[in-house]
Amino acid sequence: CFAPFLCLRPPQIRVKPDRTGVVTDGVKHSMNPFCEIAVEEAVKLKEKKLVKEVVAVSCGPQQVQETIRTALAMGADRGIHVEVSGKDYETLGPLQVSKIFAALAKKEQADLIILGKQAIDDDCNQTGQMTAALLDWPTLAFSSEDVTLEADKLKVVREIDGGLETIKINLPAVVTADLRLNTPRYATLPNIMKAKKKKITNVKPADLGVDVSSRLEVLKVDEPPQRQSGVKVETVHDLVEKLKEAGRI
């Protein structure tokens, strides 16, 4: 029995020469883990015959279709790719994405939007709440146990500082998924092959009447200072002296 242990070096993150952001050329797109949990919950609701259709939506350049295909392989019925590229993609934030989601919800006549509670790159934790506000729908953030549909009401258990909170709200609604809501399934090879035949509709923000121009301006992006090598000392006295020399005490 042989189990290989591999030590993989993480990808080198480089700042653009003009210091407006980080270099993303050649970076593989993957689904945000919290959004993967949201897709799993949506598919589970369909398997329980509580919803009719699951539509996966992603905003970005052509590469995000890989992410949509992953959602389709997990069990979503069809996808919508909102094409955002170039400068608009670099400055795309929660407010712009929320406007797109709200416009699509109206167009698709959706009854329920489930999305990850936050993205793991910017950690904003704003898109779900903003989408609900734009639609004037109730929202349940940080869902941590099974989402249950009861007639025209939605029951969700979520984590709070003091324990667990059970809430019922009317549909339509927006739900954001927390880490413990479920464990996403792995897409099987047959489902990956089926996903290639499922439909992905391409739309642009302008088709939805959405302006994706940013209200924020990135002044500059700097690389973190290079970490200094450590120094070993023999005694506490030596440690104190070194800290004095470094101006720490």
C-alpha cells in the first residue's frame, strides 16, 4: 500500500505593473464554496419536488461558464451567463451583482434566490442582503440547517451568537447559505457529460437595464512587505535585547 504525499507550492500572487489589482491571467475559475452549498440546497429542494426548476447564474467573462457547468453537473436545470468583462469585470462588486440578480429574478419570475453568504476573495457578505433590498423581499442570512418549504412560507434555521434561531417568512425570498447548511455532492462523470448538453443563456447587463459601473475607485494595490527571517536566541535576556534593537519595546 502506497499513499503519495505531495507538497504543492501555492500559486504566486503578483500585482499588476500599474498597481490597479492582481494578475488573473491564466487563473482557473472555480465556484465559491458558499455558493456551492447554495447550489446543493437548491438541488435538494428540487429532488424533494418542492421546486420546479433550478437556474444557476454567474457574472463574469467567458471563463465563468466552467463554473456554471459545475452547477449543472450538480443538478441545476439550466444556466444564465451574464457577460461582464474588461474594466467592468475588474470593478464588479456586490452592488452591481445584486442589481443583476434582482433584474433576473423579475425576468425569470423566480420565487426563491439562494446564494452563498459571502465570497471568499473579498469577504463582503453583502450580495444577498442587497438583492433582497432591491426586490423588497424578505431575506434569511446565514442559513445553517435544511431550508424547508411549507405552502407559501419558508422555514430556515440559522446560527446566531446565542445558538440557533428558527424563522418563517413569506415567499418570494432570498436565502444565503452558511458553511454547515449541507455538504455539496461531487459531480459524477455521467452528470458532467449531461451538463455539457444543458442550456446556458448569454445575456449582458445592458439587456437587463443594469448599469455595472462602479462607485468605488481603487487608488493602488501594493504587495505585502517581504517577511524577515527569524532569529534564534539563547536566553530571555537576549530576547529582550533583540526586541529593544528592533524598537519593539
